[in-house]
Amino acid sequence: MTVFRVQPHACERAREWASLRLDGELSELEQALLTAHLGRCPACAAYAASVTRTTERVRAAGLVRLPRPVSLPRRRRVVFPARALQAGTATAAALAAAVGLGTLFGATSNTNPLSANAARLSPSAIRSGPDSESDVLLRAPRLAMLKAELGVGKQRGLGLNV
């Protein structure tokens, strides 16, 4: 019997179910599917019979007392010095404070790079009228707001109603 050759997915599943059946852990559907597969596949049927025989022998065998108890080697514990943990905590706190202050001051600054460029253009330099660039810039936000109010189109964010 070859156990370690590549099996189709159905055979792998059937062999797993054959093992689970021995412990009474199969549902009625899985039991019916396993029975049908074992009727079609002689290799899986032989495997299931072999697993059943082996399990019955192990369960029927008497308990054997060991001459001495089993002892496992102790695990090594990795110990970090307290100063290293304190330094790491202090570094994380300083980094969090720096990021927090950076976002706070970045959000409240009034310097907008686009406002400086817009002030340089004279009103006559900006083309106006239908289908002009300025008209599109004015219509797009209005259209987006109307779509958002009506719930039309792609929504971004969480969409919380406060």
C-alpha cells in the first residue's frame, strides 16, 4: 500500500473521512459520500480497511506501564532586560507624540500652495463660459454633492449619518 503518492482531491478527502469515521466524527452526509467513494475507489477502500484494522488493534491492546516517567527537556526562556523594555516604550511614546503633533499642526496650517498660484492669475486670464475649464471646476463639486445626497454613484468613506 502506498500512502505518500499524490492523490486526487476526492481521494484525499475520503481518506481523511475514513479516519474521522473511526472516532464517530462524520455527519450523515459525509458518511454517505465516503461510502459511495469507497465503492468506486479500490485504493481508498483498501486504505480505509487498513486504517480501521490498525486503529482496532491499538485500541484493543492493553496499557503498558513505562519503567520510568517520560520527561521533556525544559524550554529556554528568553529574558529581556527591564532597561531594554523601558527604552523601547519611551521610544514608542516619543514617536507617537511626534506623529500626533505633526498631524495636528499640519491640519491647522493655513498655507495652501494652490491659493498662491490662484492669486497670480487675473480674472481676464481665466476663460469662462460653458464647457470651459473653470466651468467644469465649478460644476464637478456641485454634481458630486448632489450625487452624494441622492446616494448615486461611487461612495467613499464610511457613510456615517451623524
